[in-house]
Amino acid sequence: MGRLEGKRAIVTGAGSGIGRAAARLFAEEGATVLAVDLNADGVAETVEGRDRMTAEAGDVSSEEYVADSIRNFVDAHGGIDIVFANAGISGGWVPLSDQTPDYWEQILKVNLIGPFLYVKHASPHMVDQGAGSIICTASVAGIRANAGVHPYSASKAGVISLVQTVAYDLAGTGVRINAVCPGLIETGMTKPIFDMARGKGTEDRIGQINPLKRAGRPEEIANMALFLASDEASYVNGQAFPVDGGLSASHPYAMGSGQQRAFKKPE
């Protein structure tokens, strides 16, 4: 029996990257999954040839779409147990002096308003059931500086606050809400970073400032989301979990050859 056997789940941003990995993993673990993405071709590819999965193209920043989608899902499946509000955009790297309110609004609508809408419209159904798990994708950029441009970082800090505050709104209902904070993961959103490094022959330097000295994979974030979605995390609530190779464990410092260590590698 899978870890999500019989569960009913919606995963957003499922057309690629973390969302695709999580949607497929949830289904493999026994959940019935609605995979959502603005990219209709991408989300169709996510579910192609797979059991217990359906695809839907939709704008997660549209309240009309989110409300209708959740209502239709509940009508079709009799309830909803899991929401992974993962959809997000980076907005690219724009200097502060060139940023506009429209630029900020575009990023905040997807990255912060989107999760809010899924929380707003899914949680009443979960409360009626007396159980449910909501997972939101934040970022290490929402914890500390220098992991994303200003509106992206602000949106992810907002997601962390959303999770913490909503946990108390849902007190006593049996509904849990948590956030995952990925570090540098190779996805469609971060592809330019990886492509640039490969073009310069510096791919081996990607992720060099975290203790694992590598970038992460979408599947590694999906595994954390799976844990939070499952009953194994039944006492985990209102938390934001960095999954970043240890990057956020330290204050800034340079990892050089002269670094003092508590132990040495065997000769």
C-alpha cells in the first residue's frame, strides 16, 4: 500500500520541475491527482500514460478558476485531502531601479496570491472532513537575502508567513499546513542559470556554497512534499522546511582549503 493510498490531491505548477515530480510521486504512492499548470502541453505530458492522474490547464492567480477547479474536484471525488500549492515564477533578474509595480504584481499574483487562493478554497472542504494537508512552495529566498530578486524573495517570505498564520486559523480542525523552502533546484524556472554555467564550463561550481556542494533535484523536493502530505507528518504543522543542501544552516562564510574541520577525511 502506498503512503497516500486513497488520498485525493491537487498539485499546481505540475507542468514541469518540482510540480511534475511531486504529482507523479503522489500518484505512484496511491493518490488520485489533479495536475494543474498554465502550460497545457506541459501538464498533459506530466500525466500522459499514468494511472490516477488527470491534467488541467489553469491560472492559479485567478480566484474564479481556483474556486471552480476545487469545487469540481470535490464533486468528482467526494473530497480533497492534499493541496500542494507549488506554482511559481521567478520574474527574471531585474535591477531594483528598473522594477515596476506591474513587475511586482505579476510575481506576487502567482507566488503568493495563488497559494492563498488554494488555502482559501480548499480548507473549508478539509475542515468539513476533519483532516487535510496543505503544502506551499516557499524558498530559501524567503528566509534570507541573495537567493532571488526582490519581489520573488518577498513573495516567498509571504508564503512562509501565510503558512504560519493560517495554521492558527485552522487550529483544532485537523487540517495541517506547511511550506517547503527549496534551495537551488534544476527546473524550468532555473534552467537559464544551469545553461549559463554549462556554457561557461563551470557546471561543477553550481551549488558550491552549500555543504553538499551540489544543486538539488526536483525529486528531492517532491520527497519532502510527500512526507508532509502523508499521515507520517500528522504532528507537523505551521512549519517551513529548507531543502537546500544545508545552505541556510550558516551565516555567510567562505569554504576554503584552510577551513577548520572537526574531523579529517581518512588518508
